[in-house]
Amino acid sequence: RSKVFFGPRVPVDNLEAQVIGLEYFKHKQLENPVVISPDAGGVYRARKFQEGLIMRGVDDVGIAMMIKQRSGPNRIAQMDLVGQVKGSDVIIVDDMIDTAGTLTEAAKELRRQGAKRIYAFAVHGLFNGPAIRRIEESPLMEVVITDSISPNEQTRSCSKITQLTIADMIAGAIARIHRKQSLQPLFENGE
């Protein structure tokens, strides 16, 4: 958790919704799970997700990273995997999904590298432009997002998208702040 301050005396807490994804995926019966960062900038996030799964009793969780080379704005020339996924169920972890270009290209490369079931988790599902079509045509089995952004009809009708609520987390944060209690338990236990 990090604290950001607006103005001279207004503290703001970052509510990390990854815990909601962790609670969801711990029940998935994953085989040889590997958490994937879709780019170098997301390795810390993927590592935290990996550690969260281990803390929740998921055994032998690996981590890997995709390296992408761009040929221009919003164009991926090549995507390479750093790590092993052959015979593994994988979870691509990101903060948000916009047009799903990086996500679906990563999923294709993971399938080429022998991944079995390919999942994705992101806190914010924007799903702009060709995102839904890309997801539907991709090897992704399921894309899990939170309801931090209200979905449009096209998003709601996509059978590959599962939306989890953050309402309980926000309610818990409000209650804890009102009682002047720490927010830390929200991120440790999934309260």
C-alpha cells in the first residue's frame, strides 16, 4: 500500500483489488500455475500476485514475463517469453485492459510455448475498440476483472469475461476508516 496526499492534509489510501482476484483464483484447481507479467513494468505486480497465491495455499506457483518489441505506436512486432509455461495453467496479471492487444498477443505466445489453460486478471476492464473481438478470438479461457468500471453491453455479453465485485472491499475500507482502524487486514486476508 502506498499513501498519496492531495492538498496539505488529505491522506488517500490505495485500495489494492488484487486480493479479490487472489481469492477467486485460489479455488480454480490450477495445475503447475505460473503468473505472467505481460511486460517488464508489471513484474512487481505479478510477483505480488504469485506471493498472494502461495500465501493462500496454492503450491509451486511460478512466475514468467513477456518481453514485447514494438514496431510503432500500438503495434507489437514481436513478443517473447522469459520463463517456462509448458504444461502449466497461466494467469496473465495486469492493472487494466484497454484494447487487449498486448493481452491477446501474450496469450497466443503462451499457447505456442505450451501453456494449458490461459487466464487473465486485471483490476480495470476498459475494453475499448477491438478488445472484445480480440478476447473472443484468442486462446484466453477466461478474463477476470473487477467492477471498478461499469461494463457496457458488449462486455457483459462476452462469455469469456468474469466480473468480480469490489463492493465488499470498499465497504470494509469505509468501515475501518470510520472506526480509525488499519486497512492492512483487507489486503492480508481478503476480508
